[in-house]
Amino acid sequence: MKYGFMPGCSLASSSPENVKHVIDYLQDLYPDLAIIEACCGKPMKMIGETEKFENHFNNLAEMVKEAEIDDLLLACQNCLKVMTEEQKFKVDSLWVKMAEWGLPEEYRNKGKDSDVVFSIQDSCSARDRVDVQRAVRQIMKFLGYKVARNRLSLRNTLCCGFGGMCGVSNSQLSHEVAHKRVETFKTDYVVSYCSSCTLAMSIGGARSWHLLDLIFGPVVNLGDEPKPNDLGNTLKAWHNRYKTKKIIQKA
């Protein structure tokens, strides 16, 4: 099996450091890892640019074929949904594989003494992916963090406010939805496994971390604040994409 990894636009724009951590983790397991930095084309698909999307996605499928990837691992739930629907090549969730393979010893139970109880924001795109939802909770268990149960999660999850391109087409409505979503949680500390959700929860007033921040970053305790999310700053986001490209080229 030759694995490939595609971080997705949002993760590449928000955290080049986490992209590097994932690459290092996967290369320790599979040194022959292939890495693709590209867009899945979902924005074009969602606004009805069908022909442009199909041309774009066919080019992506050709990239996967040329890299001789048997299974492309995805950190983005939107990418996972789009590529699963298109059925042009085999894909898997990074979270499902991490739950299956486990975490390195230095990361296991790192949060067992933390006094934080996290709420989990499930991505809309993963609403019907029970395997992804279970994997994320298994990873939180590996880490030792406590997780609050929330009625509006899993299959009943609510949109973070960025769905349907709302974040760029109607920012006021998007922010209102984000605030309403945060109000449904039992705790102020929220973890997401979607970079856009992570930003939205921050906009909504939560202390918001990405799952990769919990895996590879410092232990989170009560009173800790997450680092600023660069995804909300266009200039920083594009600079991060450039940094991610350099990381991938070096890898």
C-alpha cells in the first residue's frame, strides 16, 4: 500500500507547523509517503460551477494517479466528502487512520492531568461519517482529555457558520450562526477537527483548538488561550500556504 497525504486548503492556510507534524508522523510509519498540496474544488462545486469543478477534479485525479497513490489520507472533511462522492480514487480520513495506528508514546495520555473538559464540534461534512466521529473521540481518549457529551453533536451536529460558502458570502450571518453554535456547548473549551470550524468557534466566543493542536501542541489547562487563528487573516493565510509548500517540498 502506498499512502498519500493531502492537508487541504484550510489546514495549509492556518497551520504549516501541524502539516509538518502530520507528515513526520506518517513518514515514520510509511517512508514512501506521497504528499499533494491542492484544492479539492468544493467551492466551485457548491456555487454551481460544475464544468470548472469537473476539469479541476480531473486534474487532481491525474495527480493522484501520477504519484501512484493507493490510498489518499485527508485531514479535511470537505475534501473527504467531495472525493468520496466523486469515486475517482481511494481516500481515507486521517483521523480514522490515526485512531487505527495509534499515537506515538510521547503523546499518549498527555492530557490526563488537565482540568479542561472539551466539547467537540463535529463538522457538517462528517455528519454521516460515524467512523470519523468515533475516531476523533478515540484520539481524545488516547490523549487523556475529558470530553463533554453534547446532544447537538455527531449526526445531530449544527453548522459552525461557515457551511455553504456562508463565511465569504454573508459574514454577518456566518458570525451569528457561530455564536449560536457556541451557546449550545456545555463548556467554553471546544476542539474541532476542521480548520474552518476551529476559526468559526473562535469567532463565536469559544476557546477553540484544532485536534492537531492537542496532539502535537502543549497540554491545555484551564485559563489557557489558543494561539490566534491565521485562517481569518487573508495575508497570513496565503503566507502560510507558501510556508506549507516549502515544508512539503523539503519532505
